[in-house]
Amino acid sequence: MLVSVFLSQLRKSCSYSNKNIMPENPNQPKEYDAVLGGQNPPINAPVLGGIEGIKKRFASSILEQRIKALSDALKYGDKGLNLLLQALQDESIEVQFAAYSLLKDRKKPRVKQQLDEFLPLFEFEVVTVDGFGQINSRRRHTARYFTEDLGNGIKLEMVLIPGGTFLMGSEEKSYEQPVHQVTVKPFFMGKYPITQEQWKAVMGYNPSSFMGGKRPVEYVSWQDAVEFCGKLSRKKGKKYGLPSEAQWEYACRGGTTTPFHFGETITPDLVNYNGNYPYGSAPKGFYRQETNLVYRFLSNAFGLYDMHGNVWEWCQDVWHRDYNGAPGDASAWETGNSNYRVLRGGSWDGDAVSCRSTHRVGYALGARHRYFGFRVALASGFAAF
């Protein structure tokens, strides 16, 4: 009761002392706005409002309170902006990404400069082909990314995938139906499949058949891939994991609705697959009979390489024969027979049909083959955008 009276008198006093200075905008936050304290002050203790109150809330040990404080900081002009820029260097990746999401559309030069330092841009070429596999469009794209240092000069580049809604699946195969709408929150995904040098930097050995540091690691099971993600997470202090099947397809499509992110078909000049088995009206082509360097071909519009061909990529999801009952929020579908997991993308040994954005297969989680690989997704901070 005493606290309520105190706050009421404080507001009246401040209002009286300021009313002769300038008219008040009822929508403009005031430095004397009262804000209830977090867990550190005594229960129901008043805390100074305004930007000082925001700073106190941001100092809380409760993640949700810290992120909410950042959202409220924008009401306080340059002082709030400074707090958001400071938050880009926070120890919590969720706080970093929350700050980024609030700053990414702002045009001030100093904001742009710090965003470019936090998540730099890289530029790349994207092409589209016609039904015969001939390139009919070339354009430049950019994407944001960050780099993990795995030691001994080995890097892992993680690309920011923008959120959106898309139609998952196709009418081409029964196990790609029904076509259904999925909403995907922004997340990070490996620019390439995990390479042999990245695998060795984390796991200490190399299981691959086709040796080469810049080639994708292969001959790994779903269990092996999950173990890698766990060790990488502990090494870097982030929650790395396999992408969900919905995240993978959304990322592979890169905003397209065609069978491939390249367009209506593919050729061995664009994808590493068995060129003896083309798709649509494309001609037969070269069959390499082995994996490729991960950066050899062009990327999709999100800046991801080798989403078609080279190696099949494990996803987190349990295998289901169709999409009846599949989640619509891009989360991994974990119900069902967990002994079988999903692979996507086709491989160097497969036909062009299996490389389509929507194609999917299921294998035992312990299965290893020289065309099984994976890439990682950052499973932390998604909700902060």
C-alpha cells in the first residue's frame, strides 16, 4: 500500500514540476516512469524508470527480462540504441541475436558498421537454368554469416537464413505429400556440408572414403552426426544440431518453387550427381564417381552450397512415409519409429531426381555409407528474431 502511494505521489510531483516547461506527449516514455524491479531488488521495490530502468532490467539474470528490456530500449532514442549496440557483444547468443533483429533495418551509419562487424556480408553469384539446363539468368546476392574458429586455421561458416513461410513437399511422389504450409523462424545453417577437416578438428579422426580436407566428410551415421554436434556445442558454447527436415527444405529452396533452386533441372556443371540419369529435358552428362570440393559449384540465393548432390545430408527428424501430421512450425518431427531418420539432397552416386529440393529418404540411424554426410544448424537463438 505504501509503495502504491509513493509511486502515485512521485508521478504527481514530477508532472507538476514539468507541466510549465513543455507539453507532454502521452506516448513518449518519461525518465520518471516507474518500473517494477527484477529478481535482485526486494519484492515490489520501485526501480528508477527511463533508460536507467531499462539498464537495470537488462542486468537481470533472467533471459526473457533481458530481451524484453532490449525491445523497450528503442523508446529511448540514442541512449537505447547504445544499449542495443552494446548487446551485440553480450555473452548470451540469444541476447546478441535479439539485438541484431532490432537493429537490422536501421539505416544509421554507425549501426550499419557494427552490424557488418557482428554479422559480415558476403557476396555471391546465383544462376537459373531453363528446362534444358542452359543458364538463362545471372544475378548477385549477399548474405550475412559468422565464423567459428575450430583451431589450427580450420573455420566453420554459418549463414543467416531469413525466416518465412513456404509450401513444403510436392505432388511428384507420395512420400512428399501432402503439400503443406510451414512457417520457419530465422536460423543459421552451415554454408557447406561439414568437411573432413572440420570433422577431424572436432572429432580427432577422419572416417571418409574419398580423402580431402575440403571434401565433405562421409561414411557417417545419424548417430555420428549427432555426436559431432554435441562436441561442437560444448567446444563453442552454442547449441548446434542437425536441421529439421522443414528447415533443410526451406533452406535448399532459397525462395524458389521449382524442383531445384537452380530452376527446372540441373546438369553436372552445377551439381555433383550421376549425370547418366538426368531430370526433365536436360541431356546426359558427366559422372564423377566421387565427392567434390564443397565450394566447387554455385550457391543458392541464401548463400548455401551443395544443397543438391555431393552427399546426402542427415536431418534431425524421424522418418515418416508422408507428411500427414507433420508440424507446421519447422520443428523436427520426433514421434514415430526413432530408429529411422531422414536424409536429404541426393549425392554424387544418385540420379538427378533424388537431388530435388523435395526428395527425401529414410535410413537406420546407425547406417553409414560413402554418400552420407550432413551440415549443422544453430539451434539456439531462433526465437530471438
